Amino acid sequence: MKLMEIIEKRHAYRSLGPAKIDEDLVRDLATAASLSASCFNKQPWRFVFAYEKEVLERLKAAMSKGNEWTGAASLIVAVCSRKDLDCVVKEREYYLFDTGMATAFLILRATEMGLIAHPIAGYDENKAKEILGIPADMTLITLVNVGTHLLPPNALLSEKQAQGETGRPERLLLPEIMRLNRF
């Protein structure tokens, strides 16, 4: 599959079915993420790959209302970093950008492997960090929920969420996001 096909195929579905997760798959995803660019090659990203049933069950308590569907994930990747792990040039802090790029590589590799990798912001950061043993001084940037795409949609989804399983949401038109030479 060519890169543009993978990008077009990537979709943040919520109706997750089971996926076979093992250490080889985790290493594959981590390797893809590790190949991302970063400021002065500092590689500020840190990932916790949670796939043991007991840990996934405990993580349900950290999810916000509306994210109950994450309970069907076969793997949850906690993406974290800290400002001092990356470049700070004057007021510009790069750690969130660089970690975001590495996470995109992970998501695209998961897509290439036939998996759904859906990042979320709706969770209790302190609970998730406690469950996963993430140090307090780290920023938990996102939780990426991984599984296969399940159709018809699983019962964990709201009616509105289930409707989103059939296609990609509308994207902004290029003239709305793109400028040539000047803003």
C-alpha cells in the first residue's frame, strides 16, 4: 500500500473489534514511531503500550463520558513527554509537536497493518497516569485506542457515534486551510 493510500484509509473509527496484540506488534508500532523526525534528534516521545486485560479493564475508570467505546480496545497506547526532553527555542516548545509527529507515524503504521488507531483527549490524566505508572512530571498527551473496525457498530457507541462508522467526516476545503506565500 502506498503512503497516500494509508493516509486516505486512516480513520478514527470508534467501533472497535478485537485485535491480536503481542510484543512483536508493539515493537513494530514503536519502531515506526521512533523513526519520526525531532528537534536535534532529541526524540522526546515516551509510549506505554497497555494490552493486558487487567490493565485495560482498569483504564476504563479513567475514560470520560462518551468514551465508553474505548473499553473494546485491544491496545491502548499512552503517549507522553516532558518539555525538558526536547528543544526549547525562546518561547517555542517543541516536545508536543515532535511527539505528535511520532504518534502520527504509529497511527499510520497501525493503519497499514489493518488496525484502527484512534487518539483521544477525553480521559482523566491523573487516573490514567496512576494506573500506568507514568511519572507525575510527564504530560500525558493522548491515549491511542487500537483494535479492528467492527461492523455493525458495537453496543458501546451512542447512536450519533454509530452513525460516524460509515464514512469520513467532512474535511475543510483546501482554501480554508491553505495559503500561498502569505497568510
